[in-house]
Amino acid sequence: MTGYDDDCGGELKKEVVPDLTITIEADDNKGDYIKLMPCSDEGSPLGAAEECSPPARRSVVWYWIKMVLLFLFLGFLAVAVLKWVGPYFIDKEVIPIINWETETFSPPVLTILVFASVALFPTILLPSTPSMWVAGMKYGYGFGFLLIIPAVAIGVSLPFIIGSIFHHKIEVCPVPLRDSVCWFLIHMY
């Protein structure tokens, strides 16, 4: 292909420019979909829209072997954490805090503290299970249950109420965030 060069005063300059052509062939088995990937075959022109050969079976099998090994490793790691780290953490951290809480506060103050922690901790993404344990140990199953159920109802309603207050601000997100974060926040409720 030839073209004019502006540096040479508009003279005709003989230079070969590669011409990229893409051929599109419809396949009746695929309907309206066409694969536009260049094949690595040497016989086909660069950019041809022919269907490339499927990946080798060995690479697919190797992918699944790696996935199985990864999940086995993660499973063994989770078992190790649950078997050794979990009980150590509960013995050294959680139980002393529960004992301190039950010995330090009087029953009416402990009732308010347990109710407030079960109601407010889920809103700020903290676990409220130790407070439920305290309610069961201090007040028994019956009264502990009666203390926990209204607190849990408030604890699950509070994030919804906060989200409904700020729903109009969530709908007006900046454009880059709209596709990822705002879609999730808007459709969550």
C-alpha cells in the first residue's frame, strides 16, 4: 500500500504498510455468536476469525488437579486452626473475659450490658456470641433466651434502618463506583 508523506512536500512515498483483514465466518451451530480470536495456526492469516482448537485436555486436567490440591491445603489449614488455634484462643482470651464480666457487674447492669452488646455488636461487625453465652450461664436457658431474642431482633433491624436512612445517598454514587460497590449496596436491601 502506498501513501503520501507530508515531510517530503506531498510527494508519493513508496512504503509497504501491512493490511490487517479479519474474515468472519458464521457457524450455524453457534447461532448469532462469532468467535473473533486469531488462531496460532501458521496456515491461517493473522486475525482470521476461525475457531481455534480447544485447549489440550492435559491443561484442563492439570487446572483441576491444582484446584483440588489448593482446596485440600486450605481444608487442612482450616482443620489445624479449628483444632489448635481456636481452643487456645477461647481458653486464653474469651473465657477470662466472660469470667471477669460476670464477676464484676451486678445482675441488672449485666442484663443491660448483654442486651446492648447483642443488639449493637452486629452493627459494627463484632461477634455477639460471647454475650449470648454470658446470658445463658448467668440467667439460665429460659431467661437468657428471653433476654437474647429481643436484642437479636434489634441487632438485625438496626443495620436495615441505618441503610434505609442513607439509601438515597447510596443511589447517587460516583460513576466509577456505581458498577461495583453501589450495585451491591442498592440491591442488598
